[in-house]
Amino acid sequence: MKKIILLVIASFILTGCASTQITKGMNKEQVKAIMGEPDSIKNSKNSCCREKDEEAWHYFGSSIPLADRDKSIVFNNDEVKYIFVY
């Protein structure tokens, strides 16, 4: 019985850690390997550096783990710049 409880606790901990795997500096392919395809992608210009495009990937669907829902990842020059959790 103790083994089952420890296994359940470990699975909750590992599931919760999925949201911490995305870090600044990762490229789009690395993020996609962890998070999968985004639910939507938006492009915008960075107000402080008009020559650089930013792209925001939004994850909010039910096809991803609960810990990773309601998250936006902003890329600049193919690298993670910001991570927003709602």
C-alpha cells in the first residue's frame, strides 16, 4: 500500500514539473518537443525593437497536462524570451 501511495505522489510531482521545463533561451523545436503544437500562434512587433519580430505561442487546450494549460511562450529570434502563466 505504501508503494502505491508513493507512486501516486511521484506521478503528481512529475506531472507538475512539466511546466518548469521551458526556460528562456530554448528554441521553438525544443519547446514543441516538450509542449507539443500550440493552440494558437500570434505574431507582433516588439515595441522597443521594431526590426525584431516576436511570436507568441498559446497553450490552453485540454489535450495538454493541466500544469501546462493557460500558458503563453513568447519567442524572439527563435528563442524563448518570456513565459506567461495565467
